[in-house]
Amino acid sequence: MKMSLATKLHDDELALLHRLRGERRTRRPPRPSDLSFGAQVADFVAAMMGSWPFIIVQSILLVAWMVLNVAAWVQHWDPYPFILLNLALSFQAAYAAPFIMMSQNRQAAIDRAAATHDYDVNTKAELEIELLHQKLDLLRETQVAELIGLVRRLEEKLDAHKE
């Protein structure tokens, strides 16, 4: 009448649950000190260039550059089409793009690892809940079997008492 819990979960599910329980203690998030110098520089550049202070300072410098060249308060070093300014901005973009891409690629790898971890946690929770359901079902079946046995004994005693 008793059922084994191991027979309800498949062997591969039990192995997966055992592996996930073991990984819980060994998984550690990466620390910033573990990053290479290049990764730290890429993160710094991406964080700095994606901030409001950078946008505000760059906007002020661009406006100052254009005003000084148009108003001719200072000798025209970059007349109207602002070819030198375009060259400087192109140079900045050419160097900023690889830094930002490196930082984004590293962040994408971190996000993939976090998604895998979330999936593992959800799988483990599902298997643990399934085990709990099986234990509750087994307990309920055992108690129902005991109650049926008690009812039968009471019926036998009642039948014996009537005779």
C-alpha cells in the first residue's frame, strides 16, 4: 500500500534536484575586483558617457566652440562648417563605441548567467514543490488507509456485538 517517493519523480529529475541543491552553496556572484583592467575601464567609460553630467559638459563645450568660432572673439581656428569639431566628435565616437560595446557584451553575459540561475532556481522550486505534494499525498493515503482499517474493525465489533 505504501508508495515510494523515488518512483514518482523520475531518476533524471531526482539527479537534477540533487545537483541544484549542491550548486546553491557554491554559486557566488562575480566581484568587481575579479574584472580585468580593460573590463573596468570599459564599464567606467560606458557609465560616464551615459550620464547627464557628461551630456551637459559636452553640450556646453560644443556650444562654446561654435560661439567662439562664429562670433570671431578668438581667431577662427575652425570656420563655419566646423570640420575640426566634426573630426573631434567622430574621433570621440570611434573610441567610445568599442568601450561601450565591451561593457554591453559583458553585461549581456552577466544577464545570461542570471537568467540561467533564475531558471535553475525555478526548476528546483518546482521539483521541491512536487516532492512536497507527493509527501502530502502519501501521508493522506496512509491516513485514509488507517481510517478505513479502523472503520472495518469497528464494523466487525459492531457486528459481533449485535449477534
